Amino acid sequence: MRPLLLSSTFWAVLIVTVGVLMHARPLRALYSADRGSNPQMSVLLSVATWVLLAGGVLNIGLRLTAGYINPRDFVQDYVAASQFLDGESMYPADVATRGAAATGENFPGREALLASPVFRGEFGRITETAPANAHPPFVGMIMAMPVAVGGLRGSYLIMAFSLLLILLLCVKAIVAELGQKPSVTSWLLIAGLLLGWHPVNAAIRSAQPGILLLGCLTAGWLSLRRSHSGKAGVWFGLAASIQAFPLLLVAYTLLRDRRAFASAVLCLTSVTVLTTVLAPDGSYSQWSETMSWIAPLFVTAPENISFTGLVMRGGELFGKQLPLTVVSLGVMATVLSWPAWHFVTKLWRGGSAESRDIEVAIVVVLMVALSPLSWTRYLPVLLLPIAVLMVTMSACMTRRGTIWLLIAAAAISVPDGTIVAGYSWLSARGWNALAYILTACIPAGMSIMVVRLALLHRPSCSSDMSVTGAQSRAV
């Protein structure tokens, strides 16, 4: 339960959701407080802001320290980069053994951290590392320089602080592009919510590329908005080189912006060729072989937040072993048939930048949900769809829509550690159906986001919507 107790953003969203359900209109009160029209609420908002900021900083500090002691999933990237520097395979069979040996080495500050009761438990799990390198070879190449400079823990700190900087820059760019001008108090509140959000904590804790993907997607989205299709394609191609699931966004550009699609394919091809030339022979085939056994092994894990994982766990609930490939393709075909129908019927017209914002936001949510394996550390990419939803709700969102948005925000903020612990506890008592429902929490949140975005894309909304310079309506 510790991850849930420390998730300050989850509790903040939950409190606001309850307030809206009770007709307390907390959002309107916060809006008036930020504008200085309600002195009493202004004081309360300031106190809440500093509490959230302190909670966020505490969360990030704890996660960074825990990651420094035991980099865990980051070890796969360290092993891959080390192997690349040595000219050896980036997909050795003994990744876990190599990772355990690296994490077990002495490091600066070890004795002081070992003496702390807060972090002592991390040392007991210090050899629990990734069983294999599940990332494309391009990721190992990216990591080669930090690893060469700082070793395991030095490269972890380089990546973790770099990701934190990218996160803050992305949020600043998104807010500015959508025409918002938050006050200083609002910026501090945003920072507190970001730093206390579990997906951000998870990405920083493991120094995984979820936030790096957010950077690529944000840069691509900004380029699309500014009619720089070629640049947008390059950023989307880079994202697809780091992880496979942004390929869905590349496919979207084929339907929406052919120039962006061409540059994305060119970028992806160039990265592939460069990696093939520089990386040890057979790197891509070895990655494919690794994923062929990694996916079936982890697809039914309760922390897998994908739609495919949800269906596969449903099969287990009824005692059936479903074929992964068939389920994955079936889920993709079923879910994608809806936006495909919209394109065919020309409801998704070229239109305004605001209309494209919603389209990109829908695709970003779906690419996370439709990947056979998805983890909470990927969820920082949803900051772009969340921002689009929050800004556009002034044009079309009702009180009911705001409630659904808050429920979605609370759902995707539940820590995966809490889900795993709850799943194990419920399953051990034979409450398998409740355990299954618990694992549906984050997929349900993503589904709500897609539906709300789709409702914002209706012609009646599109005609009224003005994202740039819009102010969120208080509820």
C-alpha cells in the first residue's frame, strides 16, 4: 500500500472528484481563488499548492534514491550499452546475471543509505533486475555515452535528471502552445501534481524511456501545429525507433499528412540502417526473438495495463489459455475500426489545429492501450491528451463530462504496485473476479479518455471549439 499512500496526485484528484460529485464546485472555487476574487480560498489554494509541491518533491526524491540504490529495469539498458561498447551482443542470455553483478558492486553513499530504515529494504531487492533486454537496439546505442561516462549508477542519474528536465520542458511547451498563461501559483500546483503523479515517479524511478517518448511526441505535435510536417515526421520516427508502439502515430500521419508520414518512414529507416551498421550483427533479429518469449511471459501480469493484457487475464479467469497473437490482432482490429470508420466517413476532416489536437490525443492514448505490453511508466505520454482534454472542455464539456475526466485521471494515477498487491491479496482469497476488475482500473481510465476526446470531436463541438487562448470553465 505504500505506493498508494505516497501518491499525492492520486489523493488530490480523488478529493476534487468527490467534491464535484457532492456539488461542492471545487474547480470553480480554485479558479476564483487563483484569480484573487476569493481571499479565503486563495489562502487555501496556496496551502494546498505548497503541500502538493512538497509531496511531489518528496516522491521524486524517494524514487531517485531508490533508483540509485537499485536501478532495476534500467539495468537492461546498462547491459545493452555495455555490450555495445564491447562490440558484443546487446541481447545476451544472462542479462539478469550481469545486472545482478553490476547492482551488487559498491557505490558512493552505500553505507549511509544502508543505515537508513527508509531505504534498507531496497538493498534486499538489489539483485531483482530485468530478466532480458526488451528494448530495440537503438536504445542501447543511445545509452552508450552515459554508460561510458558514468557506469551503472552514474548513467542512471544522468538519465533520470535528463528525463525530469524533458518532462518539465514538455509541459511548459504544451501549456504555452495551447494558449494558456498560468499564474505562478498555478505553475507550482502543476509542478506538484506532476512530481507526485505515479507514472512520472515510475518512469524516473527506472529511468525508462516513457518521458523520452513524451519529448518526441510533443516536438512532433508542435511541428504539426506549426505546419512543419517534415520535422513532425522525424520526431514521430524517432519515437518509433525507441519503442514500437508509436508506429500507430506514424500510421496516423499516413492518413492525415503524407509529408509527415514520408519523413517518419525515412527517419525510421535511417535509424534502422544506422543501428544495423553500428550494432553487433543480428541485433534486430535477437530483439525480435527476445520479444517472442517476453510477451507471452508477461502479458497476463496484473501490472500490464494494455487492452490485450486485460483480455488475456479474462481468459485466465474462465480457465482458458487464449492465443496471444490472435487476441492482440483482434483487440487492435476491434478498437481501431471505430477511428477508421470516422476517417472513411470523412468526419475527421483536415480542419483546424484544435481538431487535429484531438485526433493526435486519441491516437496517443490508443497506442499505449493497444500495445500488447504496456506499463505505467509509459503513461507520461498521456500528458498531451490530458492537456488537450482540460483546455478544450471549456467549449463542450459539461459537469458530467468533468466528472468522467476526473474519474479517468484518478484511474490512471493508481500505482501499479498497489494493483499487484491488491490482485495477489484478492486472488489468494478466491476473489478472482474482483482481482480482475482491479487490473481493469487503468485500461478503463484510458477508455474514458478516448470516449471524452471523441465526444469533443463531434461536429457540434468542433464548430464551437477554440483551443488557443481558451479558458477552462469552472464547474
